[in-house]
Amino acid sequence: MIRTGWRWATICVLAAAAVAGVVLALSPRLQFLLGGAFVNLGFRLQDHLHTYDLEHEHATPEAIWQALLRQNEMAASVRDLFPRSTEHPVVAILACMDARIDTAELVGDTRRYYYIVRTAGSLLSPAEQEMLELAVLNGVRVIVLTTHTDCAAEKVAASPEKRAQFPEIVALLDQREKLIAEFKARPIIRDALARGELQIHRARIDTATDRVLADEH
Ligand SMILES: [Zn+2]
């Protein structure tokens, strides 16, 4: 009886593996989604470990640095087994440096498929403008300029005391619209937009849900 059960279990597993193998071989889209599901499963397993990660509650800077090195060694050893493929991003995203914003959760796996530029308050200073222009020269066809709800940098700009403490950030935040207009007017960007080879979108991220809200701009 037990032997028959094992036999059927083995047959079922082999059949499922064969079907999965055929489906995966036929559908890159399915492989992409399945990989995303596994990545998300990993995130969910780690979500409640925020006090464990790097043991940062009571750790010294040196201990955190050593933990980073150990984690890098572990990650690099996995990379040794699975050599990196080369991707050519067609999307560039400007996002706030706020750690709650996870670009991978916004649009899926962002390790190599997107150029990500992160600054406090999603500031677009001339340096970031050059970075995004470089991305366009490297083949990017869609740029997404984001902001997000509950942004600490925006709160700084709204606070008379903190404005004096962070004058550079505030100055750039106050000029956001002007800087975006300047970016769109850069010859390479302006020409790519005019030829229909580039789109620039504005989006506001709901920090609590990662959902991208339509921007009024
Ligand atoms: Zn922010």
C-alpha cells in the first residue's frame, strides 16, 4: 500500500515537473512571472525581520559594516553560481531615497531592467539631469519622475526651522518644476521627445501601498 502510494506520488511529481518544464520552455512571460512570485515570497519571508536585519537596533557602526561585508560575501558567492546576464534598460526612474520606497515592489525586479536614480525628495539637480540624459543615450525610452506621500524631504521644505538646516535640499525642492522644465529642454531630451522616441511621465507613489498614483502634472 505504502509502496503504491510512493509510486503514484513519484508519477505525479514527474508529470508536474514535465508539464512545468514544457510550459516554462514555451513561455518566457510565465518564467518572468514565476520568478517574480519567488522573489516576492522571499520578501514576504523577510518582511517581519526588520529588527533582525543587520541587528541595527544596538549595533556599532563597525559591526554594521562587518555585517554588510558578510552579506556581500554571501550574495557574491551565489552570483558565482549564476553569472550575471547583460540587460539594456529602456526605463529610467527617479525616486526619493526614502527606504520605504522599494523600486522592485513598484515595478517588479529592478536589479538590471531599470536605471534607478534616487535622491532626497526626488530632486532633479543638474547632476541628476545628466544621469538621466546618459540613460537616454544608453537606450532609455521612458523616464518616470516620481514623488511620494509622507516624504521627509517635502516635510523639511514645509518647516521654517528645518528649511534653514537643509538649505540646498530646500532650494532644489522649491525649484522642482523649473528643474523639470530645464531637463525637458536639454537638446538631447527635447529632440528625443519631439521624435517620439522618449516619453517622460510624472507619478506620485503612495508610500503605504507602493501604488503609483496619477500625478496632476
Ligand atoms: Zn521622500
